[in-house]
Amino acid sequence: MVITCAGTQKYYVRAEHPSVRTVTKAMKQDPNRYPLLAAPHIRLSGPVDEAMYASFRDQLVAAPADGTLVVAITTLGGDPEIARAMGTDIRMLRDFHGREILFFGKVAVYSAGATFMSYFPVEHRFLTRRTRLMLHERQLTKTINLSGPLRSCIAQLKATLHEIEHSIMIEEEGFHDIVNGSQVSFDELHEKAPANWYIEAEEARDRGLVLDVI
């Protein structure tokens, strides 16, 4: 991966397995490495909802059409399906247009924010110092009122069960994407998620969930 900024030299990151990932000597010596992260092209903050998605789309249209794109986000969570929609837009840009797109988490990347992060390869993820990730299971609050013929009551219960089952499948797909390429196993995340797993930025870097901490 190559990160450039107008008027500066090129900075190179060699993305390898997390246990041997290295940053070039020039970058270690330069306190201003990753210059593009200082001015993200897309800045998102607040709850992950339809308003954030609209802002994301507007900023994406206004962003440069070529070159590396930086997306910064600060969020305490929100709608996981909106996060998946934004993530799908990122994936399609990367897959169909060859864009290099960097994730830059600032201060808090909780819940749906981590879902959005899962659409970026680990070597394209960055966090600011003292940022926290929070990974947890999807939540469901639902009251079922049964009314009518008994057979229709069974259908209502089955519909809710199917909703829960497919939500679990979607959740596990996201868990696999979050840990893919890192030193964190799916089983560890699956075990810790029910109690809300908070991960400090340096730990996330050391365990390969992100490339570096700024």
C-alpha cells in the first residue's frame, strides 16, 4: 500500500501477517507518517442511521474520483443494516474501481461502527490513540402478542424465530470479517461479544485488528 500527499514524499506500508507486519524505517523516523489521515475525505460522527448514510453518500460524491480515499468515523453505534449498506458501498468501490480506501476510527468505534470497519481489510484500518472499539452481539427487543387461530399463532412464533436465526447468521458473518487477517479468532470474539468487548487502540493494533495507531 502507498500513501501519498501532495507536496510530500511517498510513504510505504508493507502489509503482512499481523505477527510480522512492519512499517518501513523511514516511517518510523517520521512523526508525521500517514499524512493523508490528517485530512479525511469523508468524516462521519454520531449515530449510525439514515442521516449518517445520507451524509456519507454526499461526501462520497464530493470526494476525489481517483487516489486513496480516507473515511473517518466516531460513533457509539446505531443501525447495523445502515453500517452494512455503507460498507457495501466501500466494497463495491474497492472491487469495481480499484480504489484504495482507508478506515480511520477516532475516539469511539462502537457496535455498528465496528460493523462498518469490518468492510475494510485489516491493513487498511487505523485508529487514533485512546480510541476504543466495542464489539457485541446484536440486540433484539420485541413483544409478541398472539391473537387469532392457533395455527396463525404458530406462524407468528416461527416468523420471529426465523428473524432471530438469520440475525445471528448475519452477525457471525460480520464477526468473521472483523477478525479476518488478525490474531483474534472468531471463537474468542464469539465468546466475549455477549458481555460487550471493549478493545483499546494499542491492543487492537498489537492483535492485528488494525494496522496502526495514530
